[in-house]
Amino acid sequence: MWWHAIRYHFVTPSIFPAVLGGLVSWANGEFYLWLFILVLIVIIINHIGLNMTDDYFDYKQAVDRRKPGEKNPYTGGSGALSDGAIKPKEMFLAFSLCFLITISAGLYLTAIRGLPVLLFGLFGVFCAIFYTAPPVSFSHHGFGELLILVNFGCIIGLGAYYVQSQTFTLEAFLATLPIGLMVFSMIVINEIPDIEEDRSAGKFTLIVRYGRAAGIKLYTVSWLCVYAIILGAVALSLIPVFTLLALLSLPHVLRSTKILRQHFNNPVLMAPSNLGTIKALSVASFGLIVGYSIQGILNGESLTQLAIALLILVATCAPAAIAVMHARTE
């Protein structure tokens, strides 16, 4: 019940930039394993809070309610509230606790690593709460997608990097920004099947405002930007050449784009495109992470630290992969 409600399969977009930001610092000789673990735990808890907040306020505003048999398993809410599995009050208390833990840990990290941690943390929590919650409701006014890009690229990735190194670099920015763009593309494609429900509930996402055709263009351009940034940064020697492993995601992107163009009007038939986007994001993110792992090894950094960090990455992502496969068979 609660596992379904937290939608853990949507948490990996937070895990990837947090891990990557930490490993960029590790590859450059600055890494504290316990801080890495703490940041990752906090990021996961905050994203779970975001998922439940989104569910709660969408339910309150009658968003994401579909007829049986018409649901795309990779879009919309968990259905835990509309099905009566969890009471709204219970979910409210659950996501409130998530944000309380996030803020408490953020204050601790601020005390030991500096004021920028507080600024990054407050911005992240504010966006997580008010992505759907009134009176701001970013996602209802066409700003949610941009905030997703900023948070999952710059805020989480650079924040995780800063906690380790206590500085900001162009390299860290360029290494983590592609993940923000990939999550942006995932949000865009997930909004396409929800266009009618969002419109009827007054949720004016970019897709509701500009239509499915614009969504297809945004999806395509965001992935082009991902590859352009990686290729350009590697060509200019700003990030390691091994990060080109992220390009292994290209077949998934091409297939997802093809399915999206063919079935953008049918939520069920375009589901493989949503799944393909999740796969592409995962492959590209792992490619960037493995790229920095290789670079760090060549730089002579601690193999023990790397092994533990990668084991933690696998352990936190495995449940999400299982959840995605389960959604596929429902």
C-alpha cells in the first residue's frame, strides 16, 4: 500500500544526480563517504515527500482520475487516495514527516559544510512542496517543468558536489546538467497522456498550454541538448571522455521518440515510450557515473570508496527497477 503510494520508481531521477555530484568530487580528490550516504538518504526522503505531496494535492483538485483499463502505468498518480487504500490525512502526515526530516538533516549539513547547503536545500524543499501545493502550484501554471530541470540538474547535482568539495565548478555543472534535461524530458512525455485530466482540473502544464505536438518537440529538443552538452563538454576537455558512455542511451531515445510520434493520442499504446524514457535516463545517468568512476580510478582515487558508493547506488536503484517492471505487467 505505502510502497505503491510513494512511487519509488520515480525516485531514481534524484538518486542519479546526487551520486554523480559526489563522484565528480571523488574523481577530483575530495570525498567523504558518510556525507555521500547522508546526502543520498536526504534526497530520497525529500523525493518521496514530493511524490506524496503531488498525489495529495492532485487528489484534492481531482487530477489524475481515470476510468479502469485506460491507465498508462508510467503516468499520473499512485491511485492510493482515489482507491481509498490510504486516507488523505495519513498521506498528509507522511509527506510532512518527510519534509521535516529533510529540513532537519539540511540544517545539520549547513552547520558543518556551509551556508550554500541551506540555500540549495531550502530551494529544493520549497519546490518539492509547492510543485503542486497551493497557493503557488508551480505545475498548474506552466513552471513545474522548468523547476524540474533546475532541481534535478543544478540543485541536486551541484548541491551534492558542494557538500563534498565546498566549492562550485564548471565541470560539476556540465556533468550534472544533462540529468536535469533528461528528467525534464521524462516529465514532458508523462504529461502527454494526462493532458485531458490536467486540463479539466485546471492544471495548465506546458502540454496543456501548448498541446501534444509542442510536447513532442520539447521532448526531442531536450534530448538533443543532453547529447550536445556531453559531446561539447568532452570535446572541450571539460568533462572526462569516458562520460561518452552516456550515448549508449541513444537507441532507447530513438525508439521512444518513434512510439511517441505514432501513439501520442493513445495513453496505453504510448506507454512503451514512457518506459523507454526511463530506460534512456537510467542508461545515460549510469554512463556518466561510470565515466567518472573510470576517471577517478585513473586519477588514483580510493577504490574502496568507489566500490561502496556504487554498491549503494545499485541498492537504492534496484527497488525502482523492480517497481518499473511490476508496473509494466499490471
